[in-house]
Amino acid sequence: MIMKIVGNPPSPFRVTLTSGAAIVIAANTYGRTEDHYVFETLVEAPKKERDLDWVKITSTNPTDPKRVTIAVMAIPVEEVAAINSGEWEQTVPPAYDGRWRPVD
């Protein structure tokens, strides 16, 4: 499967769960439905990827149907204690692996 992130790069959202556990989700935005927080990002996806059962498309660009917003994570509202957005921090180990790390 090949989906290319387009637009602004995803930001880190640190989600603290009611259990005390914390996760970091890379997304462009998030919103709340009646029972979930849904984290989304804008991608360019060929038709075969858009038609996969497990890909949840939340909106489509009317002028460019390859550009779609997909849900990358949905968390039940009752499981979320807090959501904080932040910035990515680049760490450079001796053999830099090219990955970005979230800032706590």
C-alpha cells in the first residue's frame, strides 16, 4: 500500500488515557464525534488504497479525488483524560536514522 502524506506534516498529539498511559499520535488534526476522538491526516492515495475495507476516509477533495483525509486513530471519549499538541524534536544519534521524535 502506498499513501503519501500531503500538505503540512503531521503534528504530534500526546493523548493521556484515563488509565494513566500516554500515547503519541501523528496527525494533522483531530475532532470529536459523539463517542470518539478521531485523529486525521491528509494523504494522496491511489484508488485501490482508497477502496480498502480498513481505510476510513473522512473527507475527499472535490477537485482532486486522490487527496483524501483519513482517520489514523479513533479513541473512545471515555478513555481520554487529556489531549495535548506539541512539536517534533529531531534527535541526532551518532548514526542518524532520519526519524523524528516527539517532544514531551
